[in-house]
Amino acid sequence: MMPLSSMEATILAVAAVFPDQPITDAELKSLALSGDVAFWGHLVARSRQASSFSELFFLSTLRKKAKLHAPDSARPRLRLALIGGYNLYPLHELVEHLLAIRGVECERFLGDYNNFVSEILDGSSPLYAFKPDLVFILPSANHCRFSGSLLNAVEHQREAAIGAAEHLLNLAQTFTERSSAVVILANFALPGDLDLGSFRSRTLGADWSFRKAVNLELGLRAPTDVQICDIEFLSARRGISAAADARAWYESKQLGSPDFLVDIAQELSHLIASRKQGPKKVLAIDLDHTLWGGVIAEDGVEGIELGDSSPRGEAFKAFQKYLLGLSQRGVLLAVCSKNDHERAVEVFEKHPEMVLRLEHFAAFKANWDPKSDNLQRIADELGLGLDSFVFADDNPAEIEIVRQFQPQVAGVLLGPDPAEFISRLQAGRHFEPRNVTEEDLERTAQYRQERRRAELAASVTDMPAYLASLEMRGRIKEFDILDVPRIAQLVARSNQFNLTTVRRSETEIQGLLGRPDYRCFTMRLEDRFGDSGLISVVIAKIENGVFILDTWLMSCRVLKRQVEDEIMNEIFRLAEAAGCVKVRGIYLPTAKNGIVAGIYEEFGFARGKDSAARKEFELEVENYQMRSTTIRVTRRAYEAG
């Protein structure tokens, strides 16, 4: 049997072969016991689709038996703590299994029943001794009730809801301040009681209305580094009556029905895994039978099915509206279609029912080349890795070809029915944001501007003249509270031009503001084509007269535009102002940041400590020569100490 640890990089690709191929429990068990690698693909596919407790528990048990054939994994384990107002068994077993099939092994800590407040407030509790990487807090809905009268003033009831939400958020904040763990906080399922009838909608004193109000305040008030596990939504999605189980509460203090535990485990494992993987950035989409019904080369603009005149046409239009919504929150759209380019463009320009227009796409490839080749070209144009792409098509053969030739791209088979397109795309959960910044909303426009810059660069032979013609303006300033969400986003997502790939949460970044032993700054860039936004982050620590570059990352969209020169100028300016005698650059090699392997040496740094996992470079402050650029830079003075 292949060890699960060695399969972490390929298990998802293996699973992709099997999701639509049914297999019986007996057949799956036979594969597990025989050591057939196909077992893992079927296991992943079935586990992710499982919605019943009996099935998921069976799959978990089978995984453990199959793993007995493999040596123990030596990879790091996630230290996961589950605490709350319920009995957390067997929820933790389900979560452990669903994380394992995602390649995440964990060590668990289970809090005592309904003791989570004390476990958080007591700094000497076993919870802190466990030193978790992540804690899931599952408070009891039975304690989320308004203690006053149904006839109390609504202002008094609303204040009580705000107080209940702030109590839980303060507990989460206390834990994050006392530990380095990430917190995922659950909100509350709504009750299905009928006794108040329609009056429940006329007062916040009813359990239904009060919990809704508390849930709303939890979501609106939670800091971005505290994620909310939306139990209310999960309960509504399954059905409140189906999710609840009064007997399970009285007999063993369970949150709800056994099948509802599966919903929670699926959601929690997704939230945990997505913190490591992050959302995808690009959706590459087919055209014929995908954005409209019919084949444009055969049916013409007037013959395709699109719009409110037919059910299918309305479904295609609704799908386009959904894609436009994705674009508006920062997902890049790209066309990847086997088609005649001019005929394809004609639809976007002339069809009156088209929701999407050419300006909504960051890239447009309609030709007769293999789609796998076009995806590579789009990735090259956008300066993004293929692992940040999702490809959606109605044709299973095209999905399979892309899977074989571009396995890093996530494929979504839309199928023949446009009414199912939105749900099929959403089912992959590829584009769920943790937060949305102003830069996200402008991302497509920024890539269109970048295409215009590239076209200009291709038309000139004099690079200095090209750079001067851009009329670049840069703004360098120290970290401030308004930029923290965007800084955290760049720190979490940047992989290629990122010297160390050190990840920090928003709370950790806020903790750097104003620290006298750190110098932290950002750079924004704009030119005559538009504003590129916040494109670089530097975090440096001052230690014994050495200016140590802990983090230096930059958007690849601005490479070779002298931004690196201005960043390095600022680094040495700050180092000199701080009285440092040398600057030390750190490079931690990864599979994706090879493009910056030699950048320090390009600036004259000498190699210091050198190993496969860590490389250091140093340059005396007095030996650095300031670089001349065509960027007009303004800066906000850094106030030390």
C-alpha cells in the first residue's frame, strides 16, 4: 500500500478520475484490503460527497484499516483543539477523517463538556498546555437566549444580542492574544419551535429572532483573523427539523442529528484546509454550450440560445450574471475556447442579452489550439501559476484532456443542463474569499491595464524610453491600520516574488505597527495606464546593528519596472537612518519562488550562511549605491520608536 503521506501531492489528482464512477461499499473495501492505489481516489471522492453519518463513519474506519499497511507519516501534524458546549465525540472523528483525505494529519485536543469559557480564561488550563495551531469553539445554542421579557424594548433586546456576540468574540480574542493559534468560532443553529407562531418575527426576545441577531453581530463584528463557521446556514441547508435531535441532546449532549454532524465536519475541514490553500484566482471558461446555447460558428449571433425568451436561455444568462459577480469581487475571468476568434468576439459586442462583455475578461483565447496550451498562455500573460486556475467546460473530454496535460488546473464539468451550472461551479468552493479589499474589486481592470503596458513594451526597442513613457509614480509609506487587510492578503497569497513566504495573520501584522525594532513599509504604484494599487510589502527587523529582511514580497505584475530598485533604495535608506551597519537578506527556497533566487546578488550582496533550506546574503550599508529610476517616488517619513 502506498503511504498516505507520500500521496499528499497527488491524491487530489487521483481522486479527480473517480468522482462520477459509483462503487459499492464491498468494492471499496476490497480495494483497501488489496492495497490498490485506486482506493484513495474513490475514498476522497466519496468522503467529500458524503452527507450521512453512517457512510462517513464507514469511510473513516476503512481509511484507518488501509493506513495500517503504510508506515507512519513523519510530516508535521496540525495541532487541533475542539472546545465548546457540547459532547465533541464523534464530531472529532469525522473532522480527523475529512482532514486526512485532504492531506492534513492532526493531533487532537478535546475540551471538557461545556467548560470552554474556563479553558480559555485560565492561562494554565490543559488547552494552553496543548499549544494548538487552531482551535474550534462550538458554543451551546441552549445558552443563547434573551433573559428578559418578550415585551422589552427592542433596543434593550438588541443590546443583549450585541452583548452575547461580544462575549464570544472577546473569548476568541483573549485566546488569540495568549497563543499563536487561529480561531474558528461557530455561530448558532436556529430553533424549529412552533409555539410562538408568527409572533416570533415581531420581537428579538424570541429564541429564533435573538439567535439570528446574535449570529448577525458575530459576523459583522468578528475580526478577520477569527473565522465564523456558519452553523445557522448549515442547519437551514439541511433543514432545521432534520438537523435537530432533541433525544441526542438529552442522552449524550450532541449538537444535533448524526447527519448534521457530517455537515459541520465537512464545513470545518474545508475552512481548515482552505487556510493553507487559499482561493483560486482565475476562472477560465468555455463559450459554446457554456456561456450560451448553441455553436456560434454554425448558429450565428442571432441563432444562439441566450436571454429571457426561453428557460435554457434564461439559465445561460443567469450563469453569466453569476460570473459577473465573481469578477466584481476579484476573480479573474478568462475565455479558453476552441472557436473562431472573430465570431466569438462578435457575440460579446453585438448580442443584446450578453451580460458579460470583453472588458470583463483579463484574457481571451478563442482559437483552435488545445485548451491545455491556451491555459498555459493565459497563465504566462497574467503572471500567475496554473495552480491558481479553475477551468469550466460542458464537455467531459475537454476536462479530461486538461486534467492530463495541466494537472495543476482544477476542472469543473458543467454538464449539459445550464440550470445546474452555478451549483456545479459553487460545489467546488474554489473562490470563497476570507475578505474582500478594494484591490480585489479593481483586479480585472488592473490586468487589462497590464495588457496595454505589455502591448506598448512589445512595440518599442528602447527599454529606458519605455519605462520613462509610463510616467510611473510610486508611494512608499510605513504600515498603517487602513492597509492591514491588503497587506495580510498579499502575505497570504504571494508565492513567486516572495523571498521567505513567511505568513502572518492580520492580528500579527497589526502587532508590528509602531514597533521600534521593526521597519515595515509598503509601496503603491500607478502610471499613465492606471493604478496598480499596493504592490510590495517589506518587513525588516533591527537586531544588533543589522537590518534583517524578514519579508520582501512584490506583485509579479510590476517586475522589471525598476520597482525592485526603489524598494532596495528604501531598505538601505531606512537601515542607515536606524544606525545599522549592514543589511542581511534571507531567502527561503520554495517550489514557486525560484525567480528571486539571485536577486540579492544582483544588488551586490555577498553570500553568507548557505544551506538547501535557508540562504543568507549581506551588504554593508556604506557600500550600497543608490539606484536611479524613472519612478517619481513620494514617501511618508518613518517615525522611529
